[in-house]
Amino acid sequence: MSEQDISTPIPAVSVSIAKQVIYCGVCSLPPEYCEYGATLNKCKEWLREKHSDLFDNLYSQTNLESDMINLSLEKKPANDAEDKKKAKEAAKIEREMQKKMASKITITRIARNKRKSVTNVCGLQNFDIDLKKAAKSFASKFACGSSVVKNNQGNDEIVIQGDVSDDLYDYILETWPDVPEDNIELVEEKKSKK
Amino acid sequence: MFKKFNIKEDIATRSLVKSSVQRNIRSKILDQYNKLETVIDEVLPKKSSLYLVKCHEHINLLTVNNEILFFQHFDGLYYPTLRLLHKYPDAFPKVQVDKGAIKKILSGANIMCPGLTSKGARMNEDLPANTIVGVFAEGKEHALAIGLTKMSTEDIKNINKDIGVENIHYLNDPLWKSNIET
């Protein structure tokens, strides 16, 4: 008896192995917290696709429960305010997405001298592109000077030395696949002042 | 602390930490979290390049491989980030709150004592005031916030009023969302 007592190890709290945590691809939280975000429905879809076992685990019971709650909710409009708030948040996110889809990238060639020109890109920041890094990558890609400049409206834009507008068009599409092709506008030449 | 934080705009400098300083930081972290000792080589590999990112408002971040591991205010304690806490949940002291508190914590509220003493909540360890704790929730596996105790657990139980744990870093706050790139 006593021997056994001694030999039984103290339940050591094992810290040794890093836990693998799955994060939701939609809202970046651990899936169990998705319900507190604004994009629950999307999160659910994502989870069902990627980790169906986890999905079953999390939502099979709660689904029933939430259905029950929904039923009771219909009788109780008091909790509506919360639902409304959530819907509002979801709509906000939706609107932002739309705004993103609507925003344009304009590539302009500006004549600087008789034979020389610079290329001007604005609107990249709307697609969550880091301008500084983009400028750097343009510089190395086209072997020319490229920098982030504030224009007179106070927005940041990238100025690339030399006429690279056509190449740039392709390059942008290649490097940032989430930029839709229709959103890039090529302005061929801006007439400089005489 | 991170309610208004923008990783893109708030970075002042970013520098590679000298190995001697790195050793120093390492031992400090180990002093603070002695349970991390078994995994410290995994968390902060000796050969890795540790970056110190200084941000505005005296916030310092420690990053390895573009992952923020710890943060610090002035010269104070090192706080783990939630992602790190999720990986090694047992290395840090824990408290558990009840279900009703989750929503409020996720919007950045400090944790009041009743949320820590009610039925679904738990405080297994006796902790003094000003300890960094991982905040877990009833029925959830992962932590949802990192906090700093304002009173000892004893006091939380006895007084049962006011702020028990200050919310330092919570899920979906700007720090959680930010990622550092080179």
C-alpha cells in the first residue's frame, strides 16, 4: 500500500506540448467564440466545410437549443434589440466589402519631360495592400525608383519612375489575386500643363 | 490597453535584440512564469531572431518569426499574447468566469468580482493581486482574455464587489487582429 502511495506520481501539469488551436477563417477567433462575433452564419459555413467534426461538436446541440430559443423569441420581442444589433453589424461588414469591391485602382502615366514619364498608382490601399511594401516590390520588379507620395488630397499614392503602366497592370493582377480586373483603370495620358 | 491600437501606425521602431539582451528577457520571462521552463526552447528558441517592436504609448512587443509572443507596458511585467496562451494554456495562472460575462469581456470590459465568484466561475489557485492571469470561460476550452488581478483571489471572494481582474488583452481586440510583417 505504502509503496504504491509513494510511486503514484503527482499529476503533473504537462505544459510540454504546444496545443494546436484551430482558428475560424472568417472571424479569426477560436470557433467556440464565433457566436459572439457578427458573422456567425458565415463562420458556421466555414467550420462545416473545414472541420466538420468540430462543427458537429459545437453546433449539434446548440442548434437545437437555439432553435428552441428562436421559437421562444418569437413570443418575446424583448430580445429583439440584440438581434437587430447583430444584424446591423453584419450589414456593416457587408457594406465594407461592397465598398472594397467598388473602389478603383487608377494607374496614370504622367509626362515629365519630352521623353520621360512617371507612373502614378492610387487606390491600392483600399485593398489592404501595404503601400510601402508595394512600392518596394515595384521598384525591384521594374528596376526603377518607386516611392509612396502624398497627393494634394492627402491620400497616399505610389509614384514609379518610368512608364510601366502596362506591365504594372499585369503585375498587380498577378500579385494580389483578390483585386478584380475590372477595378483597375488605366488612364493613358494626363495632359501636362503647357 | 489595446482598445485604441493600430499596429500599422503605432510602431515606432523595430529592432533585432542582441543575444545578451535576449538571454536577459528570457530569464525574466522564466522568473515570471516558471511553468514555462519546460517549453521555453519551443517558445523562444535560442537561435531564433527575437525582435523588439516598440510602439507608441510605451508598449513593447516581442516577436519571433513575425508572431507576437509577449508584450509589455513600460518596464513592467511581460504579458503573453492570447495566441501563445492558447498554445500553452497550463503554463499560466487561470481564472474562469461565468457565461454571462463572456460577451462583456469580448467587448473589452474589466471583470467584476461577481463574474468570478458565481456558479459557473472558478478560481482554483490562490493568487495575489497584480498577477497576470489567463481568463477562461464556463463551457469553453480556450481562453478569451488576459487579465491582471486587481485584488488577491481571497479578496475577490470576500469583497465580491468592483473590478476583480483588469482586462488587458481580449479576443478580437486590435492586438489580436494585428500581425507583424517584415
